[in-house]
Amino acid sequence: MSSSSQNPTIDFNAIKQLSSLEAKAVDQLIIDELRSDVILINEIGRYIISNGGKRLRPMLLLLAAKALGGVSDNHLILAAVIEFIHTATLLHDDVVDESELRRGNQTANAVWGNAASVLVGDYLYSSAFEMMVRTDNMRVMGILSKTTTAIAEGEVLQLLNCNNPQTTEAKYLEVIARKTAILFSAATQLAAVISNASNEIETALANYGQHLGIAFQLIDDALDYQATAEELGKNLGDDLAEGKPTLPLIYAIEHGTSEEADIIIDAIKNGRRDAFNAVYEIITRTKAIEYTTDRADEEAQRAIDALNVLPKSEYKEALILLAKFAVQRNY
């Protein structure tokens, strides 16, 4: 049984409160930067930015900065940059995946169409790079350039894996390390860079973010076969309909009977949402969700262990609790 189910419930809002003043400043910066004389950019940008996200990545940067002594203007700029990059990837993701729901609302591409979503995503990427230049820090630009390149590579790798039931656990983990975890890692590493922290602390925070990001995505993929659509904020079975071979499916193929494996292989190859109930039963019988959440627990623990180099503070404790929250959540 996954240990995440045995821990006391984490109060996400209490963690959020620790950086609420700085988060408001980041939100204002985001609003200011979204002002364009091209009205559609304002409409789409504000629609997706204000669409009920957890703002987890900027929060990680702010909490890490506070754990290292405090938040500067450059920390605020980079928190906004991280959110812009994340939002741009969501816009592009939803077009590639032909998604219609995100966070319980219609996706931007469902409202305005694919072309507008892609172009506004490009605008957000460009704005992010324009903002990061203001920090006048070549290391910052190097980290974020490498990060956005890795995200794009992860997207392409995921596309290559789509409808491919022979995808291995290692290949799947490579995709989520690049596509999801690297932006978590960049957020916490950048906090250290701007705070002029030691190489040891910078590396530790980068590792914390990387492991946390992997844990977060593993739970996301498990939730596609666990949560209700209301909790998840998207259509259940989307991953199956898109032919994505996520870890619960990969594990169930390996540990089910040959007949069960054939059902999942067919569903992945043909993106069969109508096979969801049959696949769900196989995933349940093979304990594929438990395996996935156990792997997430391991990654979350690695994230927590990486924080050992930080001095004791309520902000370090908040980062530890966020790693636990990542594997406990149901949305």
C-alpha cells in the first residue's frame, strides 16, 4: 500500500499562505506583462492564467527563496517567468492532445481554436525570455534556455511514444523528466542562483525540484484512472483516448494476463476511450495504481532528502510538505 495514503492530510492553503504577499506581487507582474495592444493576446492569456491553477511552480521558487533568506525583485520576475513558460506549454499541450477540458473549464483551443492558442503560447514564451533578460544574469538565461529546450524535447518524445504500447518504464520516465520535472527543477534552482547560494545548495534545490516534478506527474497519471472528472478537472480517460502509455498502463501490460495485455495494447494503439472500464478493471487487478503511487512516494522522499542541506525554517518545512502533498492530492 502506498504510504501517501497513510499520512495526515496536508493543508495546501496553509502552505500557500507562507508566500501569499509575494505571490500577489507575482500575480500583478503577470497581469502587467499580459497587457498587449493585440486584444486576443490579452483575452487568451488572462483566460488561461486566471483559470484556477495551483501556481505551484512560482510558489516553489518563492518558498525556496524565503528558505535562503528572502525574496528579491529578481525572484518575483523569475516566478512570473516560470508561470509564463508553464502556461505556454499548457496552451501547446492542449492543441497537440486535442483536449477540451483543463481544470474543469474549456481549454483555450476549444474556445478560440488551435491557431490562436499556439500563437498566444508563442507570445508567452517570448514574453518570458524578455522578462528574464531584466535579471541581467547569464546563468539564469542559461538555465531557462536549457529548460525550455528540454521541455520541447520531452513533448516530441511523448508524441513518438503515443499509440506505442511497447514504451518502457524507462522511456516514460525520460519523457516526464524532460516534459514536466525540469520546470520544477528550474524554479527551485533559480531561487538559489538569485540568492547567491552555494553550489551545494543550488544542486540540492535543483534535485529537489526534479524529484518533486516526477512525483507530481506520476500522481497525475495515476489520477487519470482514479479521480472523478470533477476532482481531476479534465475528462477521465483522456490519457487512454490520446494513446498515452503512462506508467499504470505500462505496469498493467507487464503484470496482466496475455488477454489483459492485449486489451490495453489495443486501447493504446487505437486511442480507445470506450475501453476505459475494461482497462480500469485490469489496472485495479494488477495493482498498477499502487505501483505508480509507490514510485511517486519514492521520488517525493528523494525530494525531501535533498533538502537536508537547508537550514531549519518554516519555509524548508513547507517545501517538505509540498513534496508530501504532491503524492496525497486527488486533483
